[in-house]
Amino acid sequence: MAENYSNKNNPNEESLMVDGHKLSIEEYLNQDEKKDLLRLLTAGSVDDGKSTLIGRLLFDSKKLYEDQLSALERDSQRVGNAGAGQIDYALLCDGLKAEREQGITIDVAYRYFSTNKRKFIIADTPGHEQYTRNMITGGSTANLAIILVDARTGVITQTRRHTFLCSLLGIKHIVLAVNKMDLVDFDRQVFEGIVNEFEHFIEPFRIPDVRCIPLSALEGDNVVERSSRTPWYDGPSLLEFLETVHIGNDHNLHDFRYPVQYVLRPDLDFRGFSGKVASGVIRQGDEVMALPSGKRSKVKRIVSYDGDLDYAFPPQCVTLQLEDEIDISRGEMIVHPDNLPQVGRHFEAMLVWMDEQPMDVKKSFYLKQTTNTTRCRIDHFDYKIDVNTLEKSNVDHLELNEIGRAVIVSSKELFYDAYQANKATGAFILIDPITNNTSCVGMILGPVEEQALHTGDALPTLDLPKLGIAPEHYPAIDKAVAELRRQGIEVSVKKQD
């Protein structure tokens, strides 16, 4: 922790001591700005200690203000569950009245803090099956997941469900936190038995980085500091691991994808395309291709708020100015010509239904993927997966919190990658066209051939004779359809024989 230090030579210039080094306020702020950010979620069954762990992490790392400490001590005496005279650290995260009354987590609670090495955003997600959509929301941007298990019960159904959801979300780093080790006398054999069972279960998911840590969230063992009560454990404490886990390679730096969000035209001499680099690296002078037109050009300038850049990478927001005038608009994508995404209207995806109303497969949804929005429909389901047992079953629709594998048909071409290879271009949401609710989140698996569709291509169809449009108006209709096709929207036209 940093502490205040007053400069004796210049009393008006304050400085800070950080890890034994004296820094000026400006130097400290510059150093703090350069820290990388780790987003993590906690998941576990009821009473496994998720909220308590986060509260202890904040408390022991001295990241609480005095008014927060006072309120925590007061609330612990009034509604706490830790026992007489004890601080209930879970109250730092469980802020809803219903959460405090029931002693469970319902909503996703976000907590922000930083150490001398890294900044953190923690999502405390609920463990109940009925709040699966809340966990999906909290984990959608997470780099790392902490899955808690009770040392007395070990790996249970909820543990398996949370691990599956983390793998579905493409989280590459998982910490198995074996909590409440104080209740089993810090028995090494208990810990190793849980670890062996968990590693056997997680093997098919191929998660590259799994770490297992014995701890006691209530008493603070191995949370911030290494505990003397686990001499047989030679790994890092939880906070030490969180500060040092390497997440730099989690971004896809190979496949350049730049969804255009806005065409910037501040004056007559400048026309650029603004957006966020979804993946890959773009350099000044690189040859690029615009999709869907296929037109090529070279990058003339990479403009940012801080001036021109030589190169840009995710998740930087920049403006690309090209050497040639190319017609590009929002929803289109700039890529390298030798590294193209999938382009098509039929694909397979894992869907998580998040709407209170059951899915109506006859309904046409809005699909939003990167900066692109189009209409789509569900062609058919391959199966629904039980998040508790991982068993697959046949299904024709989904209900709240259910997960299934389906084939989707969009009304115009999308530019996408498989979610496991590129989260930014492989994720999408489905929006109800009537209520505007986010009905579903999806992770793309890959393309599907038209022959595999169950109900045909089902393009929007204009039946001209049925609409009473005479043949002399057909040329105007053809012109309108051609313009829609140029914009990426396919429409089928039925004419009089």
C-alpha cells in the first residue's frame, strides 16, 4: 500500500511511497493509469462464501473507506450472519434487501479496486440456477473466474454448472477456491481429493489455465497473505495470483477485425471510419479490404484522441483514414485481405434464453452483432443442454435460463468468427422487435450450409401479384431490390408468370 509522504525540501510538493520508492503525485497517477485491468467473476453455490471472499479481499487489502468500515460494522451487528461480534464481509456485496434477508446473492454486484500492480473489476454473480442469465451477464466480459466450493461438500452439481457456463463464455483462466478449509482443520487430503475430482471433470472443456487454492474467506487464510495453517500448500495466495496472472495473450492479435461504427467527416479534407479494434493489429500502410464490397485500399492514418498512431490493437478506439475513397458505412467491416472472417447468412450458435417469456420460434428477431443489426429467425434446434447434468435433449424452443444449440438464418450477410476463436465477432444478442427486450445471447459455433436448413432459406418475399402490383411496375421493384442487395439485404421477388 502507498502512504502519504511530505517533501521536506518543498512542503507544497506532496509525494507518495510505493513499494519503498518515493514518487510524486504526478508520477504515481501516471503509474496508476498504466496498470492493466483484470475483470473477474465469482461463482459458487449458496453459502459457499462468494460475497464473503470479495469482502475479505477488499478488507484485508485495505481498500475500504472509513465510512464503509463503519457501515459494515454496524450492519454486521444488525443483519450479519457471521456470529456475535464478528464482521460479516458478505454485506459489502449483498446490498439488496432481499439478499440480506435470505443470505443469498440475487443480482450481479460489481466491485472496483486496485493494488500497486493491477486494477480489478469483480462481478459477484448469483449461484442459483434461476439466475443463470445474471451469471452470463456478469461473465460476458470476464478474463478470469473464481469458482468456490465448500471444503465439506466438495464438487457438487452447481460447481459443474458454473464450470460449464465459464467454458461456454470462453473464460481462459479459472481458480478453484476451496473455501471453509478451517471447518475441515486444513486437511491436505480433503483439498487434494476435491482438486483431483475437479480436474477430472474439467478436462473435456480444455480450459488452458486452472489454479486450485485452499482458503478460508471468513478468517482470511490464503486470501491476501499466505497462511501458516497450510504449510503443505506452496502456491500463491489468491490476491498474489490475481495480481500476476498473465492475460495479455487472451486477446486475438492475429485476426484483424474492425467493425465500422461511424463515418467521421469533420471537414472537407478528412473522411475516416471510427470504431473499436475488435481483434488483431492494424499498422499504418497496411492493405485492407472492406466487407461486403470487397474494395481494397491502404491505411493512410490511424487517428486517436492522443494523436496519430503507428499501429492499433484491441480494445483501442481509433479512426482509420484510407488512401482511397471507398463507400463504407456503419455495420460493415474492415479486415486484412489475406485473413477474412466467415461471411454468410446461415450459422450455428449456442443460445442462452434471457427473456421471461418463452421463445416463439415463429417470431423474427433483431440480431445485433458487432455494429451490425439485421433481422433473423431460428431455423431449428439441434438440442437443449441441461446445465446441471450436461445431458442433451430434443427441444423446439427455449425458456428462461435454458441453453440450446440452434441454427440461425439472418436476412443479410454477417461477418463473423467462431466465438472460441474471437469473442468480439463471435458474440451476438437477439432483441424482441415488439418489446425491445434483450431476449437471448448467443455464441457462434460456425457456418451452416443452405442444404442443412429445415425450412428453406426463408428470405423476405415480395409476392407482387398478391400485392396487386402490375407488370409495368416491375422495373421499379427490381431497382429497389437491387439497392437493398447492395446494402446487404437479400429479398426474394415473386412475379406473375
